[in-house]
Amino acid sequence: MVENVKKIVLAYSGGLDTSVILRWLIETYKCEVICFSADLGQGDELETIREKAINTGASKIYIEDVKEEFVRDFIFPILRANAIYEGQYLLGTSIARPLIAKEQIRVVRKEKADAVAHGATGKGNDQVRFEMTYMALNPDIKIIAPWREWDLTSRDLLMKYAKKHGIPVPVTKARPYSSDRNLFHISFEGGVLENPWAEPPEDMYVLTVSPENAPDKPTYIEIDYENGNPVAVNGKKMSPAQLLSYLNKIGGRNGIGRIDMVESRFIGMKSRGVYETPGGTILHNAHRAIESITMDREVMHLRDSLIPKYSQLVYNGYWFAPEREMLQSAIDESQKNITGRVRLKLYKGNCIVVGRKSDYSLYRQDYATFESEQVYRQKDAEGFIRLNALRLKIGAMLKRN
């Protein structure tokens, strides 16, 4: 039974799913539909989106440039946390959803709408990420998820629906996979990628050249950090979005940041995703490097123990949950002295740390050197080892007896 809804704010990308959803909502709910699109750095994907939304039936469309907020308040916090899901995924799609949903709720308040809608399928993670945010920020909002309601059960049926209603869509049989792009990454899934044994076609990639075709000469860059955040590249200060965009170009030219993985979705199934995250990969490696000389050992080990849980929370849609915010506070406390410069060598898909320095460095050459020194008494190590081995000796004695 269709709910009585007067006005819907739809998260609209202009792709196949949301284009069909826009028309379907109008026909099914017989109400006004307002589209919202966040400019997260998709590039030319937004050029025709306004005209397309209006032609498909939207009463109006909001297109908001949130790139700086996206990098400053969403990407940089997860980079400070070294967040990486299942050892590979830098969370490029996961971290975009709470910002889009937050801005949707802002439009809901402005337009006095009573419902929101999204284009996430009933099989994926995005439905959780969107709806967790909606409920956290507006507990009374009505949520419409067409993929859980309609009988358009496949991409093929969506394409037929679009053709019937004269809706242009970017998905074709020549490129039968879906993609999601923002300033942090681009992801690919579905279609030819559903066979985890099949190598992705080279012409699929957008942000990176193949490592084989990258320059034969390495590129050296230096990144400056202040309190865990990157602030400059090669001595040039940049805004968060400018800095990430610049590193995307440099990393992409050198084949940096390609990931092909089978990941565990929150709802239970595994799925294959291919990602390009050139600038993010550089920043992840650089941040680890500056931490290595500025962060206390026990603080680092404790923080590292939190990374899997933190990453899982972001992946599963709990960005606005109190436990994620609590972990973020602890992580950000650890970043107070993470200030300095990192030097990296980019070469044919490799991002190699070759130098790091900081005024807050805990590295002391006079203590660590293998050469002659006067500050460390090597014979003190004997007692240290004996005390730490005491329980092992007692255990061995018990076994022997």
C-alpha cells in the first residue's frame, strides 16, 4: 500500500537507477519530487544533470558544491584514523553517503518535505548508510527505497523502463557495470566484474593509467602535515579539496591506487569491487610515515587496535553514531603532534616512502645508531630480557616437570 506522501527529496545522481526512480516516484506516489545532487568532485557527470532531472519530471533540483566540506570533515577524519576496510578499501563510497544524506535532510527542512528517497538496492550497503543518517538526523522522516518496493528487478528491466519513458541513461551493453565517483575515488561493480576470476578491462579505468604505461622515471613529492592533516604539497599550501585533487592527478599519472577486491557487505553477502583511489592512497601512506616518527609507541598500538572497528563503523553506515564519534575523539587526540614532512617516490603503481622529518620527532639518531654512542647502556638490556622472559621460563619449567 502506497503511503500518503506530499513531497519527496530524492538523492539524484542522474544515472540509470535514480533517473528511473524519479519517474517511478512521480507515477507511484502522485506527488512532487525534488532532486538533490551533491557535487563531490564527480567531474563532468554533473554538467547535464539539471536539465535531465527537470525533463524527467522533478519540480526542482538542488546541486550543492560540498567538495571542501567532504574532504575536510569526512575524508580527512578517516585518513587521520588510517581507516581501511578488510585491509584494502579506503572507504571512498562509504564516506560519501552520510554527507549526501545530511544535505538531503537539510533540503527536506527547507522545502518542508515529508519524505526522502534513494537509489540504493536492497542487496547493498548504501541503503543502510543513507537510512542510518536519515534516522539519526530526522527521526520522523518517511523513507522510500524503490528497489525494495517495485517490480523492476534487474538492470535490464530498468533500461527498458527508461527507454519507454524517453530517459537517457549512461549504462550500455558495451560498459555493463555501474560506477560511483567522487573526489576521493571511483568504484566499479556489477556486469563483467561479477565474475571474481575475470580481470577488469583496461578501458574501464578513469583516474589512473596502467602501471605498465606509467612514466619510466619516478616522481618525487613532499607532503606537509599539521596535527594529522595534510596542508601542503611540495611546499605549496592548498585547501583540502585542492590538495586531494592535485594528488589524484599526480597519483593517477603514475598508476597509483588501483584495488580489486572481494569484500564482505554488511547485509551478509560478498561482492567484488574495483576501486581507483590515487590521492587517497598517497595520503594513507604518507600519514603512516609521519606518524612513525611522531607518535608514541603505545598510543600507536592502541590506536591501531581501533582501526578495524572504526573502519567497520564507517563501512556499515554508522558515521553519525555515538560510538564512531567517540572513537574519532580518541583518534584526533592522538594526532596533536602529527606534524612534519614526508617525501615519497611514485613509480609505476608504487607509492614508496623515502623520507620523513618533524620538529616533534621521537626518533633519536644518538640512541638508535649502530655506531659508537654514549647515551645507551647495552648491558641494561640483559635485565629487561630476563624480566620479560620470566613467565616463559616458569612455563617451560612446569612442562619439564
